[in-house]
Amino acid sequence: MNYDNIITAFNQGITSITINRPSKLNALNKATIKELHEAFKQADTDKNTKVIIVTGSGEKAFVAGADISEFAHFDSKKGKKLAKKGQELLFDFVENLSTPTIAAINGFALGGGLELAIACHFRVASNNAKMGLPEVSLGVIPGYGGTQRLPQLIGKGRAMELIMTAGMIDANQALSYGLINHVTAAEDLLPLCEKIAGKIARNSSVAIGAAIKAINANYKDGVNGFEVEVSEFGNCFDTQDFTEGTTAFLEKRKADFPGE
Ligand code: COA
């Protein structure tokens, strides 16, 4: 599929999605959000894609936020629609993908950019990365899930401070907060993500999808995560992946999961 604002590539079970508006520091405009939705959807339904990696093009930014030029003249009605639509199409959508999704943060991850990274299942950053939710400096608040997901990840007090100060933290601080899982040199960022993706890809994609669902259930209002875990655990027993995984173990060989 051809896109104007993103580049997708497939290699050895990994679909890479690169947000490609470097002259605007990869800011998320409406068209980019739509294309990202399509690309994530396509990768998630592609049986050969075991892991998705999302990153930004250029050396400066992952994503420097939602495209401010698009919403600067909005009123409250349009603002609510923007947040709702964006959450549905991209941020909630990514969080609930059954394909593991890694954010490779290669520079600024601000506003909607950090919100996209924290909607991914986990994050790895280069040592030049800078992260923050600067929306209150524009007279607005994070609207793509940042007020909800950031406290879940780093705790309420730290999220409050980061959001209230509109400040930025560097990769080492983000690591100490638990916002990212690893920091690496810029040139090693994608190789490290690919190495982690390779480890994930060896396992049952069906079981991983079930694990994502159960883990996410802990953060959903009115959902009992333990019940979801029981249900997803039980469902695994009817899958070919489970038969293959347990049989391979007993036969002392490596499992070759059919992904069903
Ligand atoms: N929306 C729209 N355009 C953006 C953008 C955004 N979120 N972030 C950067 N850009 C554009 C700039 O307007 C500039 O475009 P121009 O060359 O046509 O003027 C280009 O990207 C380069 O950005 P610039 O500000 O010149 O780079 P810098 O190195 O001086 O500063 C940042 C980098 C990230 C500190 C700065 O761009 C910034 O503060 N961006 C906005 C961050 C933000 O508030 N995000 C939350 C939005 S809700």
C-alpha cells in the first residue's frame, strides 16, 4: 500500500512503520493518523507479522506532537471530536492490537508523540531522546490518552509533575521512571528493537495476543482482569499453538508455532 506520510517495510516477521514528515518533526496531522491506522490494521491482520516496530524518520524526532497548525483555530466541539477520533483510530487501537508493538523512540517524543509511544506495548529509546507532554504550555491538555496512560506507567505524582511543568525528560530519566525499557545509542536503536522482536517472534503469537488482552484488562474500567486472565488462559488450551508448544517441549525440540 502507498502512503504519503508513513513508510512501511516487512522483514523477517517484523513490520516497521516509520512516520515520515521530518520537516515537521513527524507531527501527527489527520492524514498521518489515518494512514497509521491503516498500516497498524494491515500489520495486525497479516499472519506473517509477528511484531510491529514504530519509529520516526530523521535523526531529530520520533513525533513532536499532534500537528498544532491543524487545531489552533478549533472550538470545544471540534476539540472533543479531534481527541475522540484520534483515540479511536490510533491510540486505543494500537494499545489493543494483538500483535506486539514496540515504539523505537529516536528523538523528541512530545505530546501526541509520547502518547503514541505509551499506547504501544513497550518502548525503547535512543540516548538523544527527549520525552514530555507540553500541552499545558499551549493552553490545552493531553487528549490522546496521555492523562490516563502516563500515570499508569510512571505513577501519578511523576505524571502530574511532567504534565504540569510541560517539561521534557531525557532517556535516562525515562528509564529510571519505567517509561522506557532500554536506552541505547542512536545507531543501535533499531537493531536492539529487532533483537527483542526476534525473541518475541519465536513464541506463540496466539498466546502473546491473549497475554496482551489479559494485561490490558487490568487497566479497563469495570473489567475484572483476573477473570479475563482465566478466560484467555483457558482458551489457549484449544489452540494448535498450545498443542505444538507442549508437544515440542515433551519431544525435546524447538516449537514451530502455526500461529492458530
Ligand atoms: N505541530 C506542527 N508543527 C510542528 C510541531 C507540531 N507539534 N513540532 C514541530 N513542528 C514544525 C515546526 O513548526 C517547524 O516547521 P517550519 O520549519 O515549517 O517552521 C519544524 O517542525 C521544525 O521545528 P522547530 O521548532 O523549528 O525545531 P526546533 O529544533 O527548534 O524545536 C521542538 C524542536 C520539538 C522543541 C519544537 O518543534 C516544539 O516545541 N514543537 C512542538 C512540541 C509540542 O508542543 N507538542 C505538543 C503538541 S500538542
